[in-house]
Amino acid sequence: MWIEGPDATRVLADHGANNFEKFAIGQAKQYVPVTRSGNIVTDGILAREGENKYLLSGVPAAQHWVQYHAEKGGCDVGFVTDPSSAFRLGGADPKLFRYQIQGPLAAELVERAFGGPMPVTKFFHSSPVVLDGRPLRALRHGMAGQAGFEFIGPWEHAAYVHETFLKVGEPLGLIQVGALAYTTPSVESGWIPSPVPAIYTDPELLEYRRHLPLSGIEGKRPLNGSFFSEDIEDYYVSPYELGYGKMISFNHDFVGRDALAKAKGETRRTKVTLVLDSDDVRTVVGEGQDPGRCSPLDGAPNARTPLRRKRVG
């Protein structure tokens, strides 16, 4: 979702816990919108494309939240939404492509594709690059524990860029994993990408809930994991529980600020790693089977990171 207009920064800052005083053009941040109770709506990747222009991508709940409050408040800002393939109706082409090159040989592959080293780019900042006359942006990323890039550009160049990476990467053993495998490194890195939006019980959000489509992400997203409760509020999480405390900035006023300030240092739950013993895994899957088929492996850090409730009182 593109967010552009004189009030773009103010709208995002009013509903996000991030530091907007230090947000360079070309930089991206994990956007952290919270409700007045200090629980997260859901996060997203917010890239600053201009002085008053941003691109917010990821689970649409954060997009719905920002747009609703901006329009309700009469802010001078416009929105253009291009749904991801998971939510796109009619099969129309998207506006952008995103291809990630990740892994220990990512830097070498990219250098071969572009005929030279990439511009020096800070983590989660982007640089303009050109691939055989086709302008792209290279976001300095890292989903596999090594330096990598996410290349973003107009859809008209998608097929060429895709084929070029596959061709150049073939002698390096490039593996095309696809979108279904995208969730695996998020678990391994300890990132919980789709927390339950904390919007279902606050009476003051009744109008907001009525505004949302029943078929949208908030209306049909399943509750995953082994935890069960009949109280939806037990599924709500704060940014602190997700490990986002370092992203919270109290240098501005925003929805949920007081609740987050009060909750600082009082996190009820924390992420932990579950490590399975390799011998036990072989007992379950059978001798002679590759234990790598059953993640996580013994000694693999951050294999699974469930939330664990701390006992209090």
C-alpha cells in the first residue's frame, strides 16, 4: 500500500511506535502499530520512498489500520493498494515484483548478475541499481543469517530479472524455494510474522470492526499453534513479547504510547527455542530417515520460537 501526501508521516507516526525522526529516504523499518491497550495490530515493512511517500507491505491488517484512521481523521493523504497474490482477485498482474537472494553465496551471485559489487548499503536500507538497463531497488536484507538482498521493481521486468538470477545462480547451486518456503526462515530467525490483531474486544473499536470486510485477513485468519483459549484476548501480544522493544520510540505521541510505557519491563511472555534431540527424532521418523525432514534439528538455534507465558504473582 502506497501512502502519500502532506500528512503521510504524521498519520504513520500517530499510529506507530517507531522513531520517525530518524527515517531516511530509501530506508525500511518494521512498522509497529498498536492499539490503545499497547497490543500489536500486526507488523509490516514500511519503506520510505520520498519526503511524504511510503510503501507499507506485509499482512494487510496494518494497512487497514492506518488507512481507516487516516480517513476517519480527515488527513491529507492518499492510499493506493495493490494486494499480494494471496489476496488478489481476478488474476491481474501486480505492480511490483520482489525477489530475494539469500544464503552464503548471495553476495557472489548478485555480483555476477550485475557485473560488479553492489553499492555499499546499510542493513534494511536500499540502493538504486540497474540490471541490463532495467532499474530496480536493492533492499539490503537477511533472512538466512547471511547478507542478502531483496530486489524490487516494476512487474514488466519481473520475468527477465527472475530468469537472469536463475541462470547466473545455476553454477552456484541456486535453489528456487518459492513463497511457500518463505515462512520457514521466519520461524528459524525467531520472527512471528502474523500475530493475532488485538482489535476484537475493545468497545471503542466497534466501528473499526464493522468497517473491516468479513472476508479480510481479520475475519478469516485461523488461530495457529498448540495454545488454546476461549478468550481471544489471551492471543493478543505486545511488541515487547515479540522482541520489538528496541523499535519502540517514546519521542512522539502515538496511540498506545501510555500503555507501552507502563508495560515496559513487565513482559508476561517471551520467545523461546524448542530443540529436539536428533536421536529422538530418528526414533519417531524411523532409522535411516533424514532427521532434517523433521525440523528443528538438535543444535539448530532458533528452530522454533513459541511464546511462553511467565508465571506472575
